[in-house]
Amino acid sequence: MKPSTSIQDYLKRIYELTENGQPASTNDLARELNVKPASVTGMIQKLAAEKPALVEYQKHQGVTLTAAGKRAALEVIRHHRLIETWLVQTLGYSWDEVHEEAERLEHVISEDFERRIAAALGHPLRDPHGELIPTADLKMPLDESTPLSALRKNQSGKILCIKSADADLLRHLNELGLTPNTSIEVVDYSPFDHNLTVTAGKRTSVLGLNITGRIFVEKK
Amino acid sequence: MKPSTSIQDYLKRIYELTENGQPASTNDLARELNVKPASVTGMIQKLAAEKPALVEYQKHQGVTLTAAGKRAALEVIRHHRLIETWLVQTLGYSWDEVHEEAERLEHVISEDFERRIAAALGHPLRDPHGELIPTADLKMPLDESTPLSALRKNQSGKILCIKSADADLLRHLNELGLTPNTSIEVVDYSPFDHNLTVTAGKRTSVLGLNITGRIFVEKK
DNA sequence: AAAATGATTTAGGTAAGACTAAATTTTACA
DNA sequence: TGTAAAATTTAGTCTTACCTAAATCATTTT
């Protein structure tokens, strides 16, 4: 049976937090889900007890997803990213505005609806932030992008993805012209603070690691 | 604060059941909401105790909506009907398929989303079933339609609205060519059983009261 | 008018999913 | 290595919205 909205949210966050290969901690999950750590422990124990289990869990060791949990998470993520893409393409939302709306819609659309928007959009590979969209058979495509922070003076690339859910930051980047699909060139690198000076379009900006670590590019 | 999904459902059903001017009974509400009568009593008492109260309620006398309750109900109904219209126009759903999807989406869309689809659709007056869409300031437009059951031999009209949530019935009518905006003529009337023989497009059908009472037309 | 029937309400219970406070485990560091 | 701090878990509550069973009210029939 279809997991509840709460469970879908837990699975999605666990997926995101474990993308680095490490189990997700109770604390980190609590912060991401805007919930107290004690509530996370309770829910995790429940998810581990489902059959089939949705998470792998050892007390005090953090959680990871089982195959079943991963499938459920990718389903939600696919919904989220398709919906964002669709809102931008058909309702004129800008890419920094769609997150909240998608966050609610992702839990209530049918599989039929998912198929229809995927088809209407031509089965897109990335959402408006540049995030990869899981395929219909729930595989996450390979990510061939590089963090902007890895580029040095005179290297250039095309922005593929902005990884952040911080609306203020996204709006700021939008104003700087740093949006997915924009070509970008590093004109200076400061080895002290790792700041990059980059030009995108006609604009030049100096960016710290907190930003260059969230922008992912295809190296030219 | 925004009412819960359950409360929105209760208010919507109370609105529908009181359109005839009569208070809604516990039993009828329970049937419409797929819930036991005891649960309805509990919820109604809660809604009457809210401040401001959302319903008017006297034990054993049924419920009606207060002004605040009516506003909340019309908000949900507006969402529902705009969403149905939008699914049909932009995703190729047919008018007999959209109800379930709208039933879930209506509770989670933002006011911004509502405004965007209303604008994208050109602020439509009726949804794909022909139901009137409450205006942005939450007034229900006047209904100038007549039930098909009131027409007699040689009278004709245009179908404005099909009032039913029964998917099988809707599909059946769709197959008979009895859809909103279709012109229709009564070629025979049986005074015994009130059956009407009507032609719509090239097709002729004999319809009982259970159907002619649910089809609303603009008399020519 | 009393009894039977049906509708409604009351009382008490359950499941989800959150919370607080207290107990425990792990980690860090002096 | 012992202790303090941080992270985590346990235990016990709360709210929402449903349920069943039993009691009460209203209506119809006799």
C-alpha cells in the first residue's frame, strides 16, 4: 500500500542524506524534516519494522534505505521533479519559486498523472534546478557534473544544476544570472578563501565556497 | 488557519447537501463522506464550536453552513472545478476521468497556483462537467439551467451540466454523446414513466428520470 | 397513545504522528 | 582514561479523526 505523506517525506530525506554513502543521523533528519529527534527515532523504528522493511537501522548508528525504501523514495523524488518542471513550463513559475508547491503536490498525484506530465514534457532528464529526474522505472541517472568549486582560473563550463532548497539563495542566484544552462567562466581564483570570480552572461560575481559548492557544471 | 483536509471535505459536502435549502442530515453526510454517522456527529460538534463557527447545528436537526463555513466550502469547490478544467484542457483527460484526481489536489494547491490556472484558462465560468465555478471572491454565479427532466416533446436545448460523481454513469453518458455543450432535442415523452427520448448529435437515446434529473440544459 | 423503527448522539477506544522530559549511549577532549 | 557534552532513545502525552456499541430521540404504525 502507498506510504503516508509523512513516511514519503522521511524516505525522501533519508535518500538525500545518504547520497554521500553515509547513514543518515537522527539529528540531521530531524532538522531536515522540522521535527524533534525523538519523533525521528519513533518513525525510523516503525519503518524498519514494516514488511518489507523500508530502512536499515541499528540503534545509534543512523539509517539507510533498503531496496524497497529506495524505490519509494525515488518515486516521490520523480514526482517532485516532474511537477517542478511542469509548473515552470506550463504555468510560468520561475525555477526558484516552485519548490513549496511541488512539496505538497508530490504526495497526491496518481501514476496516471505522472505519466501524462512526463509525456507532455517529453520525458525530461533534469528539473528546473538541473536536478536529475529518476526514470519511470525508478533508476537515478548517472550524474556527470562537477562542482563549480573544483574549477580554476580560465576554466569554463555550463551550469547544469543548483543544489539548494533555500529560497533566498535561489532568488539571489537568479538575480546574478546564475541559472541552469548558463555558460560560465572562471576569471579568477583566490587560494586563500577559495573564492571564485566568475562571469555568466554579462555579469561578473565573486562567489564563496558556500555557493560554488552548490553549483554543478559540465566542464568544457 | 487553513482547515484540515477532512474539514474541507465536510464543508464541501455540507454545501452540496444544503443547496436545496434544507439542512444536511448526519446520515446523508456519513454516506457522502464514506464515514460512520457517529463520526459525523463528532466532527459537526467540533465545527460548530470553532470560532468563528463554521456550521450552524442543533441536535437532531441537521447542519447548515455559516458565512465563514460557506466561504471555506466555496474555496475548496473553486479549487476542485478549476483543477478539473485544467486537467482536461492541458493534459488531455476526458471530463469523466478527472474527478478523483481533483479530489486530492484541491486540498493542497496554493492561492498562487489557483490564480495562475484561473488566468491560464481565461477565468472559465464552468468546469468540464458544466458545473459553475465560484468566482475569485467566492460567490457562486447564478444558475440559469433547467433539468432535462422538465423538457417535453419537441423542446430542445443545449446541455450545460452533468451533475454526478458516478464514474460509470459519466462514462456511459460520454459514450451516448451526452456531454456538456451538446445540442439536444426531445423527440418523445412517456407520461407513464417520465422517460424521454432524445437525440444528441446523430444518436437517439431513451432516458429515465435517474438520468434526466442529472442533466441540466439551457432551454432554446 | 404505545410500540416499533430508524436516525442520531454519547461513551469509550484505536492508530498516526507529533511532543516533552528523562534516561542512556556515544564522542570528544583534557 | 575519565568526564562533560552532544546525540540518541525511551516513556509517557496530546491531537486528529476515525471506529463500535449502547443509549436516546423522533417518527411512523398500529
